[in-house]
Amino acid sequence: MLPSPAARIASWWRRLLGMPPAAGDSLNPDDAAIERPWRHRWDHLPKRTAGAGFSRADYAEARRRAREVARVTLGDALWTELQDQGYLDVPSRLRPGLTYRLRVGRRIEVRRAPGVRSPWRYPYLCINPTYPLPEEEFFAQLYLYTRDREDVILKVAAEQPWDQLLGRTF
Amino acid sequence: MGRILVANRRGHQVVEWVTTDTEEARHSIEEAERILREARESGCMVSKKVDGRHVIDRAPFDPNVEEYQILAPIAGG
């Protein structure tokens, strides 16, 4: 079916402003191809959403696929540990005595062994992906960052006094 | 056959390549390499599967790797 004139104009504006295509946009030449989120700006999106045109079914399918890839990323042992206890602990390599407690969709909790000083005043670190991702998928990515690139965590983390859901995941 | 998991708001999408000696295989490898390079140049990190688990990797694209994943850049706040 041909798109309406309003849909054509909306699609044109989205491309002009560097915004991501709406789901199911038949005028988007890349719609059937791989979506490369690093090519788009996402600042305009409301928190914990994936963008215009994302239906309830799209969210459900995205979360299902995210769960699948999170399990592959972590491996069966860690995945089972996460399901059993609801978090994964990653001991710091750069700050001995600190442990990062990661939970799906939430801020990182920094835990200290007795007598160990934290570089942060507050116990929670807010770190988001720069584009929207299902929260289980981002959890697995954040685990890799924390374990393999703690230097990046130290560089970007925004310390916070309380726990909260992340804003860029859904 | 290898694959890249491109994490995005759809959960993930998959780019695959084959290592047979055909024109189509060469094209699929070039395309996979291009996507990985573009993502890295845009600030993404890349992990690869090693012994059944993913580790963050800084090496150039290797068509013999079983699985890559593109990780979103992260920011505080």
C-alpha cells in the first residue's frame, strides 16, 4: 500500500533531522536492512522507550531477542547465576576491594570491603547506552565493559546517592 | 560461517558471512568488516566469542571468528 502524504512528509523530516526511522516506515530504504543505531540521534526519545511506531508486539519481540543474546553473551554459567540471585558481582581489577554489583535495568551498586575507600562519594553509578536497548541486552554489555574495560566505567560513571531504573533501556 | 550481533532497539539483528572461496563469500566478509569498522569509528566497542563466552576485543576483523557483537557506547547519567 502506498504511504499517505503525511507519512511521506514525516519520513522525510526524520531523515533530514538524523532521527531514527519509525518502525515499519516503508519509505525508509534501510527498513528491511540492519538498523545501525550509531548513525542516528536518540536524545529526543522519552525515557525507557524505543521510538515512534514501536508497538507492544515490537517491544515484546525486542525483549525476547535481547534475552536470547544476553544469554549467549554471558554464557550459561553466568546466565544461571543471574537468574538464581538477580545480580552479578564483578570484582574491580583497578580498585582492589571494590565490587560492582550489576542488576538488570538498574544502576550499578558499588560495594566496598571493610576498610576500603571508594573513589565515589555515593554508592550507585548511573551508566546508560547512548541509544535505546532492551535492558537485558544492555545488562550483558555492561557486564563486559565492567569486566574487560573497567577504565571506561571509571571514566564515564555518574555517581548517584540512590538506586533507580536506567533511562535509556526499556 | 561467522556472524555479527548488532545490538539495537529491536533486540539484535544478525550479519553473517561465509568463508568459502566465492565472490559472494568475499562480498559478505567485506560487508561484515565494513559494519564492524563503522561501528568502532562511531565509538562502539566490539566483543568476540572466545571459548564459549564474549570478551571485548580490539583486534581487526578476523573472518575466522565465530561471533562478534557490537556494544553500544556508554555514558554517565
